[in-house]
Amino acid sequence: MTDWLVRTELLVKEEGIRKLQSANVLVVGLGGVGAAATEFIVRAGVGKMIIVDGDVIDTSNINRQLPALHNTVGKSKVSIVAQKLKNINPKLILTEIEEFIEPDRVESLLSEGFDYVVDCIDSITPKLHIIAEAKAREIPIISSMGAGGKMLASSVQVTDISKSYNCMMARTIRKRLKFFGIRKGVKVVFSNELPNAESLEMTDGSGYKKSFYGTISYMPSLFGLHMAETVIRDLLK
């Protein structure tokens, strides 16, 4: 064991450290939720990871995304996150994939054989295919629902998708997963707080989002921390 994991070993013991160091985790999406989940999974001692995101950092990300600083605007999210992860754990076996995942790419992406899939993207169609493919391959997965328009930290929880409520994204995902024959058995992090409708902003329709909610600094990271906790505790079982 390396010195930087000494506090972790006190809690999870030597066997737990071995389990984490031998684990292979896929994280798709490195925004506010994904960057936080990724960092704390690596800080726990997970030894192998693939990170995926095709986006660059925008000024509007600074209010909530850990990699987003004024001196990182315009840079690849994957490269900035990767640099930090390698500085946390120089022995981390890290693969960087700088692309937006399309549905036809999901099957090959998940073919490597992961111990956990962490889905932090907000595009509905690829999200559905990632969930369905992980379920088909019997790979544990946790998927992030919508953190926008919400401010109450105590409302965030992890549950089966069939038990989620007051979340428009979760409602859409639940409905469309039925076409894949999936009605339950998918862990999600969501907030049961009703979204602030006054914070909804419509786009011009040119991108992949038709609208988006305002987002407070801590809420996406809180979603990510719940995901990290779930992944780590499940890997230790």
C-alpha cells in the first residue's frame, strides 16, 4: 500500500484496498456530476479507469464543475481531469477517450469488461443505450438524473429508478427504458425536490439540449459524491 492510502486502509482494511486497486471503472461524462464522482472514486484507491467526454470547458461551467477555472476555459475536460487524476494517483491505469458517445458506440465501449459503469451524461438517447448495454452485460451501473433547478441538499438520494419521482429526466428515462424491457434494477442518484420552474431557460434548438435549468454550485458535486459512495461501497462488498 502507498502512504497516501493509509487513512483509507484504516477504514476498509488491506482486503478493501486490494479490491479497490484491482477494480476497473468506466465514467462517461465529466461535467459537474462526473468530475466529482471520478475524482473521489480515484481518491478511494480504484486502480483502473476509463474516462469519456467530448466537451471542452466553457465559462458557464465555472459555477459548478471542478475542472472549470478561468485558466482552463476552452481546454478538453478529459485532459484536465486526467491530469488531476494522475497527480492524485500516479500509478492509476487511465484511458482517456475524448468523444461524445453515440448509441452505436456503446456496445464496443462496454465490451472491455468493467466492474462498474458510472453514467453522468445528460443526453437521453446515449444514456438509455449505456444503461441497457450495462444491464445486458450484467455490469453494475449507477446513473445520474437531473441536478438542475434544485437547491436542497437533503433531497438527494440513491435508489432504484422505479422509485424515483419529481425528476423530469428520471421520468423520461423510466418511460423509454420500457422499450428495452427494463422497468427496475438500475441504481440512480436523483433529487425528490421539485425543480424551480422559473430557472428554466430555452435554447435556440441548435445543440443537443432544447432547454436547461439553472444550477447551483454544490448540487452536481453532491450527486457525484453519492455516486462515488455507491460505487466504492459496492466494490468493497
